[in-house]
Amino acid sequence: MVNYVMFLQLKLTLQKIKTIRTLILISAGISVVILLLGHVLSSCGVQHIVIINDLKSYESSFDPEFCDGLVERINLFNDKCEPKVEILDCG
């Protein structure tokens, strides 16, 4: 009887260890995916495409507030990335 109780305790302990190991692996996997997505989304290529699309949107709306925000993003982009994007004249 004592051996059976010890067996059950060992079995429960091993299940807890497997659960903790699984949670750690899942957390690590999610962290890696988030880091990769953050790196890709902040890359110059993606930012360039977004700015070009926003320039097309601005050309159809000519919204001055949108233009001001776009100019700020273009300045930040030009400071750290290539190719340089021409600054808009919002006037």
C-alpha cells in the first residue's frame, strides 16, 4: 500500500513538472514570436511601404492634420532609414 501511495505521489509530481515545462515552452515560443513580429514591423522596408501608402491617401484627401503627422513620420524615417522620402509641403 505504501508503494502505491508513493507511486501516485510521484505520478502527480511528474505531471506538475510536465505542465510547468509545457507552460515555460509556450511562454518562450510566444515571446520569440512577439520579438520577431516587433522587429519585422519596425523594419525600414515595412515603414517605407506604409509611408508610400499614406502619401497616396493624402493625395486624395489633402487633410492638413494628416499631412502634419505624415511629415513627422517621414522625418523619423529619413533619420534612420534609406531611401529618403521627400518631405511634403502641407501648406
